[in-house]
Amino acid sequence: MRAIQDLKAETRSGTGKGPAYQARQQGKVPGILYGGGESEQVPLQVSARELERHVGTGTFLTTLFMLDVDGKKTRVIPRDVQLDPVSDRPVHVDFLRLPKGAMVTLAIPVRFKGNESSPGLKRGGVLNIVRHDVEMRCPAENIPEYIEGDLSELDIHDSLHISAFKLPEGVKPIIQRDFTVASIVAPTSVIEEQRAAAAAAAAAAAAPVVEEEAVATGAPGAPGTAPAAGAPAAGAAPAAGAAKAPEKK
């Protein structure tokens, strides 16, 4: 389960471009707190330096926070963070309230173990990761940091499906079928050798067929083809005493 992080914030006096610009000038990042069964949206701002530290972990959008807004603490999860296209720094953030018993949909990272024991990897196979993360429906009280798959029994051409993962209680994938998460594939060198061998075999098998077709149809110049009856052999001289055409005077 992910640990809850503490984050301080303060309310903003207004919304729109003006107050947001003023917040950024003061080293703050404007944001909104919403949801959780409450209709009220609270404009707030957080320290830019503190927010950048959390965003830099790469797991910001799947981390629970205890948000302290002017002394009032609320459990939240970030739902969106906008980054500046030039500096790549946060310029706006949205937080969703998470009351007790709430469910959230998150992309949970996938990790693997048993690489050193995998027969396929020992034979030179390559791990092909189909999904680096999986969309999961999770209880707010039991959000996993990651799910882990075991490769120790996988050989070349074997696949690891979502059913092989041990998921925390209450955590379920959004996709309702037993989809593939990773597989062990043959190394590229072996695949290229197999393709080259198959191409050579196909070429060798096709060559005699062409020659036999030429012989069977009596194609001119085909090896072993006899000249037609009554036809002079190629390069033969005219027969002796053959009549000549009369000369025109």
C-alpha cells in the first residue's frame, strides 16, 4: 500500500488568470480541490518547490496526500497536473477528495521477478513487456505501489497473463479478460536465422519446378527438348540439291 504524504496548501482569494498569475509570481502553484461527495470547489495554492519534488518522483498521480488547507486536513489524490511546455514545471494542479470507502481508477506500474530463474531468459530469450502499467480499480485505503509478475517458470514463447498476478484485496483490473502482460520471445538473431533458412529452402524448392515446367511444355531452348519433327536442327546447313527460287530478270 502506498504511504500517505503530507502536503500543505492555502486557499486562494479568487479564480481566473489574474489570481493564478499572482500565485505563480509568489512561488506558488494554483490548484483546485473538488469531489468526494461535496459540491464545493476550493481554489488553493501550494508551494511550487514542494510540488515539483513530488511530481519528480514519477508516481505523483497515484500517491495519496493528506492535504492541509489552512489547518483543515483532507485525504486527496492528484487527478491532473499541468506542466509548462518550456520549463516542464507544474503550473496547475487538481486534487480529488477521497472519503472513507472511496474507489479510484489508477494506472498501477508492473514489475517482474524471477528473471535469473526463467528457462527462456537463460536460453537467450528476450522479455517482451506488453503493458508497463495496468488500469486498476482500487480502494482508497489499499492502493498498491505496483503489481509484480513471476517469470521463473517462463520459457521462450510463454506468456504471463494478468491472472498470474497476486492482486491486493479489492483491487481489480478494468479490463475484464485475461490479457497478456508480458512474454518471452526468441532473440532477434535466432529469428533472422530462421527467416534466412526458410527463404533458402523456398528458393531451392522452386528451382526444379521451373525447369520441369520448361521441359514439359517444350519451350524453345529448354534443356533436353528435341526439335519438332521435320524441323531442321539449329545451325544445320541447307540440304544438297535443294531447289533455288528463279531469279527475276
